[in-house]
Amino acid sequence: MKTIYWCGYTWDCCMDSNRIVREETPYMWCDDNMITVTEDGVLVLDAFFNPKDIEHWDGKTYHTKYGVGTIVSNKKEHFGYGRYSCEIQIPDGYNCWPAFWLAGTGANWPKAGEIDIMEAFQNGSSYFRWTTPQPPYVVPSWWVTTNMHYAKEDGSHGYYGSRGLPICKLWKSPVKRFVKYECEWLPDKITFYVDGKKIREIVGYPQISQEMRVVLDCWGQENNFVATQPMKCKNFKYEPF
């Protein structure tokens, strides 16, 4: 497995759980060639049509179609409560699905938990939406969302729901410039910020893992996507509490 050193940390070039292919998204695989760091420290994650049959260590053969760029913080790095931030220019194209998130360790998903600091969904060629799933419903927004996942008492998947970014908080398209996405994670509260503006707060969430791995990825939705502009990331920072 290829590793890189970026922003003071060691990162593995793989999907979450150290996989090359995820069972949930068998149409794409982590391609080292889609991961580069420029001389001025910008992480570039790309995605291309690159079919490949992969015999994985789980004994299954995956018939993938796309090579994608994904990095996960190495297991020797420790991330817990604190403030996480990264400046990101999300990819452009068709049905892109980029994300900056925290994956819980020490248990299976969803019990370990997941915090989505930035997860964007491109509807065809646009991240723009006129409506949202939450009241007042008609809110012009970029579908650049935050969320938090956990296990309910019966072990089933629970989540707080994706919430988009109202245009009044970010006028210029997030594919046109770098935007700073932040999360402040405390034992009883998770607060999300965009370019220093508080956009969401989750209070009194269910128990999740206190040890996380950081993930940055340039994925696509289903088996029909194109990235005409890569995802660019810089100035990742972690401030422990």
C-alpha cells in the first residue's frame, strides 16, 4: 500500500478500513495514480474511467470501472476530540461525490460512528439545489453537506441527516475556489463551520468511538460519473482538545 506524508501526517492511499475496493461501492477502486501532492503542498485527488478486475483479500472479485483518489490517516496517527479543518476546492464534472470525514475505529460501522465534515453530492453537473429535506424546504443551497452517523440501541443505523449549505453562507460556487471546512468535536457537541461561519450544531449525540481516522476522497455516485476537475485540498489541521 502506498503512503504519503502531507500536512505533518502519514496517510495511506486506500479506502476506509484499508480496502482497495468497498463492498458498498464496487464500481470504483483506490488508484494510487489518482493521488498527487504538488510542490506547494496541495493534495490533488482525481477520478478517471479505469476498469480493473480486482481479487480482494476478502475472497471476492470486483469488476470496477473507475479509479479514484482516496487517502486515510495512517493507524499510527491518533485523532480524537478536537478541531479539524481543511481548505478544499471540490471537483467538477458529473455525479461527483467528494468528502472530508472522520471514520470511527475499534468497532464496525455504524457503531464506531462517522462525522461528515464535508460531503458533497453533484446532481448531474451541478451541486446547486433549490430545496432541502428540512423546513423551510425552499432554501437555495449548495448540496455540500454535514452529517453524523451512529448506531441506535438496537444496533441499526442512525443519522442526523445531510444538511446543505445555504447560498447566503457561501455565494460563490465551491468548485470555483478553496473553501475552509471545519468541525469542532467535543464529548457532548459537534459544531460545523464553513469559512469561519457556524452552520450547524449537533448536541447530545449517541456514543461513538473516541478514536477516528481522517478520510479525504474524490468519489462518484453509482456507476456513472466523470471528474473534469480534480478535488484539491490544502492546509489540513488538527487541534486536539
